Amino acid sequence: MTSVKAWPLLLLPFSLVSMGKAECPFPVLSGTVVLSSASILKNSFSDNSEAFVECAKGYTRDKGPTSISCVNGVWSPVELICKKIDCGQPKLLPHMTYSIPDGTLFGAYIQPKCETGYDLEGSNYRQCLVTGWSGKAECILTECEYPDPIENGKMVAPRQPVFNDVITYSCDDNYTLVGNSSITCGEYGEYSSPRPKCIAIECSVPEVRFGNRTEGNPPFFYKSEATFECWPGYSMKGLATSVCEKSGWSALPVCDEVIITPTKASTTTNIATTTDMTTASTRSHGGLGAKLFIITPTKSSTTTNKATTDMTTASTRSHGGLGANLSAGASTVGIITASAGASAGVIIAAFVFFVRHLKRTGSYNTGEELRAKEELLLNQSI
């Protein structure tokens, strides 16, 4: 009986030993530290065993041990300190910059930007991951579509227009350009302005104030002409004909009113007429030998002087057999000119004037002699 009761006493030390080696539960971690892949596969953790820890994804070890220990069924504190991965500054590519509002640590986003005239190809945003910055991006030169040609004109453009390239236009003869003569490829692939047009040059219907158009009818195209005249009482300044040019009409004429200034009439009373005498020559025609003087007035004066006769030359030539000299009182008459082709009427008129003068001055003694001479001359002229 005694031996049977002693058996449990003998097993007691062994049970106490087995009770002192208690296992630790599966470690539960939080934050930036996690179990290592080797430790996470274990099913149990006995007393005095270790579990290995590491930094969570996106974090890296800063300091502290990378393991914990199971002591009497309790895990030792986690002393591993982790920090975020830093992706650093992104690699700069040509014509590219970055906007970095949140830094370069794990999880942060950055935005690539291109210089003016360049287009972004690739990711609009990049994120800092365990492996570094996500995505790819690059800046390429902006291109514009090749413009269509224009009617009645010419275009000069590069084979593939890119940012800041200029396309120029010109029109054929007799056409004018409407719009900009050049367009530029912009930063967003659009041109600075629409393509111009070439339209036929046509001038408006010209008008001249106080004048009429005498030549030229609409439509007036390039190099057409229009001719004008002024109304009565107006004088023209400039050329009468204008030409339709690319910029419009050449200088149109101007019709100005003609202003007439009246002059004051002379009130001088003529007492006598001054006669400028030139040459008096006498020729006898037929059988009449009398020397005749024909008076030719050349210029009249409006002075109030008494009669003044300027005598110059009196030449006499006798023709025929009549020798009577009838020039006794001729010195006070004036310059008398008798040409060989003078008509009979002129001679008679001159003679009558001369005879009357002789009567007044008394150069002949009797009226019978005067009448005889006058009758003789009349008969000779007939």
C-alpha cells in the first residue's frame, strides 16, 4: 500500500518542470513592423524561442534589433524602428520639370511638367513605391498639322511644322490678301490665326465732289481706271485719271470753286486820242500822181492830254504823170500807210478824209480846186 501511494510523489517534479516551459502565442504586431517570412510560417513558439521581425513594405530599418524573444509565455518588446523609403529626386529629362508638393518619401506623388512648346507623353503623375518612382514620362516637341493650301495664292511651310514654325502666304497677281500673311505653330498644336484668303482686288466706286466720272464703270478691279471732270465754275487739282491699286484708288482729283474778283472800271474821260505813228508811205496807182496818206491808228490812250501825234516816217513815192502835190497839210494829220494792194474804197476814204482836213486848215484857196481834185481821183479809181 505504501509503494502505491508514493508513485504520484515521484512524478510531481517532472510535472513541475513541464509546466515551467510554457509556449508564447503567435505574435501580433502593428504599425511599421511585421514578422519575417520565416517566422510567419511557424505554428508555435516555445519558451525561450525567438521570432524575427522586419519593416513593413515601404519602410526600411532605422535602428533596433530585428527579433523578439518568448520568455515564460510572453514576447519581449519590439525595439525595431522603421522609416519610410525615400525615392529621392526624380531623374530630370530634357525640357521637363517636376512639381513635388508632398516630398519624395514612400507614397508621395509628383507631377511632371514640360517646357512651353513641348507635349507630355506618359504618366501625368508618378508615385514613390518600394521600387522607386512609378511610371514614365517624357517631353516631345509640339507638332501642328500641315495646313491646306489657299486658292489664288502660294504657301511656304516646312515639311512638318513644329512649335514656333512660321507659315507664310502670298497672293497671285490681281488678288489681295485678306487676313494675316503668316501664321505660327503654337504651344498646343494650334496655329496663331486662321489661314488667310486671296480675293480679287476690287475698288469701291470713286466719287469726286463737284465733279463727274466721264470714263470707267464698275466693277473696278485691279488696274482699272476712272476719269473725272469738274462742274462748270470749278477747276481741277491733280490728275483727272485715277487707278485702282492694291491699297485702293490712287490720288483722286479735287474740284475747287473758281472765285472771280471784279475789277474797278476806269472813269477817265478822253479829250483826245493819242496815236502812235509808225510809217506812212504813199504810192500812186494808175495815172494819179497825187500823194495819198492813209491814217492807221495803232493804240489808244485814256489820258486827258490834248491831241498829240507822234510822227515817225513819211515816205512818198510818185507813180504816173500827175505831179500835183497834195501833201501840203499832211504834217498835222498822222502816220499814213498806203500799200500797193490797197483797195479803191480805202483810197477813197483816205482821200475824202484828207480833203476835209485841207478844207478845215485852208491849204487850198478855193473850193472849186478841191472839188476838181476829188472828182479827178474818183474817176481814176473807177
